[in-house]
Amino acid sequence: LFTAPVVWALHFMVCYVVVAIYCEKAALWGIEFGTIRVALGAVTLLALAMIVLSAYLAWRQWGFGSGDPPHDQPTALDRRRFQGFATLLLSGLSFVAVIYVAIPLILIDGCYQ
């Protein structure tokens, strides 16, 4: 249930910490901002792949959509389907959140003091 949001949070932290440190200490790193953008782009693709995998596993746990929500009966099957459905929804939200975090990597081409 928490895999996709944790992946998003780690991606968020890595992107913003790396760029913040680079922009403060760019002369010490000796690399261009374009290299940072490419590396963080790779991190973004890895995060999106992990979230897609989490969504697939959730969809499989949900029963490939065989039962419609709300899955509110006190049975093990309904609990498993509810958890799968909730995880699938969180995976979708986390996927969009990772994309929104990555948008500045596309639009910003350097550090401004």
C-alpha cells in the first residue's frame, strides 16, 4: 500500500536535494547542469518504473478488476481486493506526482543566483 508514495517521496527528496546542493556548490562538482538533469531524468524513469510495477501488482491483487468496489464485506477476499484497489489508486496518484516533480527538470536550464 505504501510502496508508490514512498517511491514518490524518495524521488522528490533526491531531485530537490541534488539540485539544491548543485546550485549552491556548482563550482566544486565540476559538471554541467545538463548532466544533473540527465541523471535526475534517469532517476525519474526508475521511479516511474517502480510505481508501474507496484500498480501492476496491486491490479493483480485486486483480481484484475474482476470485482467492482466497494469491497466492504468482512471477508479475506474483500479485504485483499480493497487493499489492491487502494494501492492501485495510490500508484496512479504517485505516478502523476513524480511527473509533476520532474517538470522543473525540463523547464529550468541552470541555477540562478
